Amino acid sequence: MSERTRAALAALDNLIQRLPAIDPSPDRDRVIDETDALRRAVAAFHMEAIRFRMHAVDRLIRTTGDDAAARTAFEEVRRELETAGFHTRSHAAP
């Protein structure tokens, strides 16, 4: 872990702790797996994987009912990654 990723990894750990509270479903299990993969991508500074996993986690949080706590934690991850200089979207934000 570097100083550049410390806050983003802490935000990801917070998100990971909130995901089990989502109602059990195959999509909940997938969002947990994708978030774990996102954490590994951040730790490895893998830009393409970060963008890909951010999109997948965002979509899966939405399909599991857009839990407010998970959404807030996810947006904190996005904010920390973008503050650290990582691009989390494949296009410019609206």
C-alpha cells in the first residue's frame, strides 16, 4: 500500500464491510466478489481494472436495490480514487 492508495483502500474496506447487509441474492454475492477484485486492482495500481471493476460494482449495487449505505460508501471510494488521480469512469462525468 502506498500513500497514494491508502485512503481509497480504507474506503474500500468500509464498503466491503457494508455489503453483507444487502439482502442475500446471487447479485449480492457477485458485488462482494467484484468489490474484492476492485480492492486488488487498486492495491496493484491497475488502471484498466479499476475502471472496469468500478463500473461492475456500481451496476451491481444498483441491481441489488441500491442500498443507501452501500451507495454512500461506493461514492466515497470513487471520490478517494479520483482524488488520488485514478480515473474511475471510461468517459467524462456529466
